[in-house]
Amino acid sequence: MIKHNTVMDLSKVFDQCRSGHRAAVMPFLTAGFPSEKLFGKLLAEVVKAGADMIEIGVPFSDPLADGKSIQKSSEQALANGINMDRTLKLCTKTMKGVSTPLILMSYINPILAYGAELLLKRMHRTGFRGLIVPDLVPEEGQEMERLCRQEKIDLIYLLAPTSTAERRKQIVNRSSGFVYLVSIVGVTGARKSFPPEIHSWIQQVKRESPLPVCVGFGISDHRQAKAIARNADGVIVGSALTEIIRQAENEEDMIANVESFVSQLRNKV
């Protein structure tokens, strides 16, 4: 079992990154993909490569916000028998004694089916310090916010580029840990380019937010991550990393390619 005091809070991670004059690097992995054994190895490799925090996706049958890459990884993980309970057990086994905090990404149905209060208690013991629920909106989030505060888990809302000024203010005020900026309109997935207004939008949200601002959805390589990191406090990379895992010819290449990708991300931002 992880000792609670070894796992850093998200605020401390961002403090350390600011001290180093760089953005936080947050890779995304689907729990149990491509297999339980390999997920554990990849999670350990991402930690060693220098990830500041790691987002763990719970596989779900109807992932509305996820593009093809993460949908396919979720389908494979479900076929492997991965659920909320298995996700927590796999992470507990791999992260024992590790200070890198985890962030759970799950749609609301698996959370309610498991029991939110029980889940959050287990999450904290396992080394999770944040929770992202893509289909939870602030208007329906009061109880989840209360439970998260109780268990010292940051509840992180998504902020879309189409959000009104009123919605931006609501999400900035109700989020904890950081504000998750969705870089594009649509689902996750690596993109060749971002809209030119992305940087002014990041700067606007940063002026309005007392919390760090992190950007996800669409970052496909180190060049894009570096560009985003000039304004953002953190970069979240999921689909590009998932594709690296899917396209590897063998286990050895998979682990080496993931380590190389995350290490370069860490060095570039």
C-alpha cells in the first residue's frame, strides 16, 4: 500500500514546475491497455520518464469525448475485463511508494455504479489526487465536489473553446487542482495544427483563473507541446501516446517508444 505522505498534491507539482520554469507534463494511459501486465509496465515507464502527473482512463463502453484511438484502447481494455475495481488494483500495485500523483478520468456512470464515496476513499489510498469526469457539469457537480473535498481529491472540470464568459467563470471558480482547457471543438485525437486563437484563449483563461491552466485534446508531438507550454501551465497528451502503444511491433519496442516519447516531452516543455 502506498504511504499517503509520499504522493504529492497537484498544487505541489505545479509549484515545482514553476520553480523549474517549465510546464507540467501529463501523459494519459487507458487502464488495462493493451493488457494488464503491459499497462503496469507502461505506467512504471512513464513515471521513470519524468511525467509530473499521470491521467488514468477507466475504460467505458460509450466514451463520448474520446476519439478513435482512445475508444479502441477502451474497447480492448473492456475485453480484457478491466473495470473500476481492476483499475484501482492495477494502479495500487504499480505505484506503491511512488510520489507522482495520478488523476482518474471516468465518465459518471461507472462512478455512480461503484459508489462515489467508496471510490474516492480508495482513490486517495491508491495515489490518485485528481478526478476528471467529462460528462459532469458544474450544475450537477455539487455533491461530487463535496465528496472530493472530503477525501482531498481535486475535481477538475473541462472548459471548451465554445464556452461563454459566464460558463468560463463558473468552471474556473468551481474547479480545483487545475482548469482543463479543451483545445479544440470535438473529441480527443492528435491534430496536425491548432486554431491560431488558441494562445490568446489560454492567456485569457489564465488571467481569469487562480488555478493552473492545462491544455489537452489534440497535442500530437513535442513541437506542439512546446508551443502550448509557452502559455499553459501543463500539457496533457493522450491519443498520440495511445497510438505509439498500438503501433508497436513488440513489447520491447512499445516500452522503449513510450519512454522516449515521454522523456522528450519532459525535456521540451
